[in-house]
Amino acid sequence: MSRLEGKIAIITGGARGTGEQTARLFADEGAKVVIGDVLEEEGAATAADIGEAASFVRLDVTDPESWKDCIEHTVATFGAPTVLVNNAGLLHMEAFVDIDPAKYEQLWRVNLFGPFLGMQAVTDAMQSAGGGSIINVSSVDGLSAKNGLGAYVPTKWGLRGLTRVAALELGQRGIRVNTVCPEAGGPGMRKEFIPDSIDPMDTLSFTHGVIPQNQKRPGIEIIRDIARMILFLASDESLSCTGADYPVDAGWTAGHRLKFNPGYKAD
Ligand SMILES: NC(=O)c1ccc[n+]([C@@H]2O[C@H](COP(=O)([O-])OP(=O)(O)OC[C@H]3O[C@@H](n4cnc5c(N)ncnc54)[C@H](O)[C@@H]3O)[C@@H](O)[C@H]2O)c1
């Protein structure tokens, strides 16, 4: 298939997890892909495994100079970028009252300042290519909230606001901007916050147990569906879509299933 034939994409945080799955899917669909990540070994290995359609560049999304290098690398390797997936992200889980301000700032830098810098950095090159599509990876935690995520949730809500401003401003340059709001992602992100005895993928099963549709799916399939939503927004199939949020959450943010109301079905 070739739903992304001719597209040149930059995927941040593409060394592993959601970004890696997205990079593989993009290449399968005919795109050229630059994987930007601070994880040099894993990022280079992922790009090498994908083959000639992919290239790795070290990118720290919090650093404007690093973004400049990434755009130059992309133009030199494949041509002007027509897709940017701001996927790199950091998680922190701690009670709100205990969060170190430095940790709060670090999450803000990676999850919100990074996409801001990326969108600024890519705009001229993308416009020169005739326009394109930017996909910012937010979260269900950008549509709702959970205890323990005081440093993370505000960055994901903020990213949705930034997306809308960017969509309104960049539309005249032929650039669409949307957010994807997944319920889950790569197991690596939450690993350090889960006891060693528990497989991070099992924590996803817990999540599935409380989503309204009671869908129980293996983790890898969730990541596949997130990558597919990103693919749709990157492709010309979504030319009318901009400035909007696209949850991939199996109904997580739809509401609550109440046992004593009509329409309840036991698991
Ligand atoms: N894992 C989840 O449960 C979950 C749920 C909802 C949304 N998300 C979001 O999905 C996106 C992808 O996360 P994931 O689940 O694949 O987790 P992940 O930890 O596997 O991947 C995140 C990637 O971002 C990279 N990264 C971190 N800081 C960076 C920086 N300064 N510069 C460049 N790259 C950097 C990491 O090295 C890593 O490769 C994130 O934005 C995350 O917030 C994740």
C-alpha cells in the first residue's frame, strides 16, 4: 500500500514505542522517515531495521539548535519535510504536593516546549514543500486527568491548545495541525513507575477493564491503532481535518459506565 507515497516525515521519539511503530507503518506506506530521538543506539537500530526509507538523527526536542540540525538532516537526506509527528514525551508519576519543580519544568520542556520548537523549526521548510501535516501526540490525559500526574497532565492539555493556535495560523501556509490523544503507548514510558514484579503491559489490561466498551486488547494492538490514526492525519485522506483532537482510547474519555443505570452489561 502507499497511502503516504511521496511524503517525507520527521517522527520525534521514534526510537521505540509509539514513535517506532509509527515510523515502521509510515515506511510500509511509502513515506521516507527521519527518526529523531535522544536514544541514539535504539534510534539508529530502528532506522537501520526499517532500511533505506528511514534515517536516524540525534534530536533533543528541547534544544532549538538540535531542531535546526534535524531539519537540515531531513532536507539533505530525503528533501523538505511534509509531515512532522511530535511524539517524544516524558512521564512522571508522583503526588502533586511532592513534585520537584525541576521535574515539573523538565516535563514541560519535553512535552510542550519541544513541539512548539518543532513546529516553529519545520514551518518554512514544510511551506516550501507545498504544505503538509503536523500531528502532536497528546494523551487521554490531555482530555481528562488522573491523580499522580500533576506534572504530565498540564503538558498534554497545553499541547491541545498550542495545536489549535498553530492550526489557525499555519492553515494559510497549507499546513494542517492536529492532536492524537491515545489511551496508552509504549511500555517503556511507565516502566520506572511500576514495581519490577509487574509487567507494564499488564497495567494496560487494568485500564482496559474499566473502559466503557470493556475491550480487552493486547498492548501492541493499541499502539498499532495509534499509529494508524497518526497515519490517517499525515495522509491526504484527512485534508479537511485540522485544529482538532483525535482520541484513540476505546471510549475512555466518553464517560462512566454506571452499574445501576439501564444499559449496563456485566463483564
Ligand atoms: N505510554 C503511554 O501509556 C502513553 C499514553 C498516552 C500518551 N502517550 C504519549 O505517547 C507519546 C509516545 O510515548 P511512548 O508511549 O511511545 O513512550 P516511550 O517512552 O516508549 O517513547 C518516548 C520517546 O521519546 C523520546 N524522548 C524523550 N525525551 C526526548 C527528548 N528530549 N528529545 C527527543 N526524544 C525524546 C524517548 O527517548 C523515547 O524514545 C508520548 O508523547 C507520550 O506522552 C503515552
